[in-house]
Amino acid sequence: MIAISDEIGHPTLKEKAESLREERRNTILQAPLVKMMVEAFPGTTLVQIEDV
């Protein structure tokens, strides 16, 4: 059954995945080695995150 409501519900799966991705990206950017690389090479951006 689907019901229409004006109340705010839980985040969608897509919103959860995006939130986790952003959280992981921020954690990576805070790593000392990554910070050093960004400072050494101005304009550096994190393009892709791969699971190892």
C-alpha cells in the first residue's frame, strides 16, 4: 500500500548512498598524506574512490 503524507520520511537508498559517499570522501581528504598532497599540488581534486 502507498500512502501520501506531508510528513518527512526516512532518507531514500540513493540519499543514504550519497551521504556515505560524501562521508567517505571527507574522511579521505582529512588523511595526513592526502592533505600533504593537496597542499603540494594546488588545484588537486579527489576524482574517484575505489574499493580495495
